[in-house]
Amino acid sequence: MHFTTKDLLQQFNTAWLPGNLQAAMLRLDRIHPLVQGNKWFKLQRNLEAAGSRPVVTFGGPWSNHLHATAAACKLLGLPVTGIVRGEAPAVPSQTLRDAAGLGMHILHVPRELYDALKKGDVTRAPLDLLPLLESACIIPEGGGNEAGAEGCEDILELGDFSPYTHVLCAVGTGTTLAGLINGAGKRGLRAEIWGISALKGAFSLDDEIRGLLKGEMVEWEVLHDYHEGGFAKVTPELITEMNDFFRQTCIPTDRVYTGKMVLAFRKLAAAGEFPPGSKILLIHTGGLQGNASLPQGSLHF
Ligand SMILES: *Cc1c(COP(=O)(O)O)cnc(C)c1O
């Protein structure tokens, strides 16, 4: 697969950024038109391990992971099944329509069965699904495993990030953050790595991330106060921020993760959380396809 690695780093300025701070966005949303953002990095080792086996993975109706897996498997010519949480709605989400269009076989299952299958418990799996589950390469929901974290170490190979004092990244499962921490440690970077949790009160994330670390060689922290009401919740302030940020920087963000990271960055900067002279690298983890779930006209980009 061909990915752009040049021109991914975009310095930006905004009216609210204090003059004594510098900021840049690592535009992983631009590495590939379909396989965007951190999801490619989480998938790469997992798909290498698949060989020529069919792939099975899991997600909700608006999952960026399902979308990216569908696209990556199409590019690699691998058959793929997406097991989707919950009964099929009358009108499928844009994400699932796209994924099906890319060749993913979509299988809706009730929540309880979904939770069991996700954990590898096939005792209640439909009989016709068993042969596939037994032969397939199973990638967990969100690509959240060790192979996923390892792939994310490569994000910090896209440039020379030694000048940065802080790295900010949105957090769902924490797999990407763990990869960034390991990658920074491996390269001897001095930046502190801050994760902005997109979930409300998901304090177990800290331990889950710790479980993926190869040694804590850089300082890191998950910030739990910037979820804007909870996972996938949207506030008027968030939408205003996303539009305002795009107007000032031409950088589009997504409603679930990167928009909240930018809003958190703005609030942290205003609160003086970055010492003067700090250079902050924000990781754009992609996810723009999910904005199709907003009412039309919400976003001006
Ligand atoms: C999935 C996703 C994340 C979260 O990544 P984790 O590795 O699960 O923490 C962040 N940003 C975007 C845009 C995503 O799609």
C-alpha cells in the first residue's frame, strides 16, 4: 500500500494560541484517502499476521475501525466480515454503507451475543458462523491489542519530533497512546505524552495502557475531563470549536476524537498548563468519516 509520509506535519496558529507556545498537527488523516489516521497503524501488524486468511473484526455502527478495516482489506484483497453491535436498523449508518461498498460482509448481532463473540466465547454463535470464526484472523474491536500498539510506534517515525515538549492524542482504547509512549521511549524523545480521553470516567484506561507499555521511559498522562459529556456526545461548544478551528487552520477534525482533543488543547493552553516556550504536537488520528452522523449543515467544512 502506498502512503504519503511527506507534508504530514502542519504548523498552525490560532487567535487563541498564546504567543509563547508553538503548535503543529501531524495529519494522519491525510495518509490515505480511505484508510485514515491511527487505524492504519493499528491494523498494519494485525493484517500482516492475517496472511491470506479471512479477517473478522468488531465495531459499532459508526466505527472508524470497521471502516478502515474494510478499506485496508479491500486494498489487500482479503475477505473481511464486520460483526456489528446491535440489531440492524431500518436505515444503515453511512459508515456501514461505505464498509459494505468496500466489500465488507456486515453481520449485525444482538448486544449480548456481540459481547460474547468479542471475548472469543463462541458457545452461542450461529452454527453457520463457526467455520469462519475458527479459520479467520480475528482483530479485536478498535484494533486494540499488542500488535495494534506496536504498529502505532511507527507514527513517531514520520518525522523528527525531537523538538517537541508535548504530544497530545485522543484516546479511545488507549492503544494508540501506548504505541506513542513506547515509540517515544524507543527514540529517546523528551516530550510528555498526554492522552485526551473521549470517554467519560474511563479510569481503567490508565491500567490498560500500562499493560501495553514496554517500560515507561517518557512521562505520560490520560486527561479525563475533556469528553464533553461522554463518548460520541456532542455539545454546541464542540461544534463551534471544530468550525472555528477549521476556519483558522484549514484542519478538519472529527466529532468523536480529534475535535475534543483540539478543544482540550485550547482549554489547557488558556489555563497555562504549558510552560512558556512549549512546542506541542497534536496527533490527528483521522476519523473524519464519522462526521456524516451529524445533522447536515452542522460543519462548515
Ligand atoms: C479510534 C480512534 C481513536 C482512538 O484510538 P485508540 O487507539 O483506541 O485510543 C482516536 N482518534 C480517532 C479519530 C479514532 O478513530
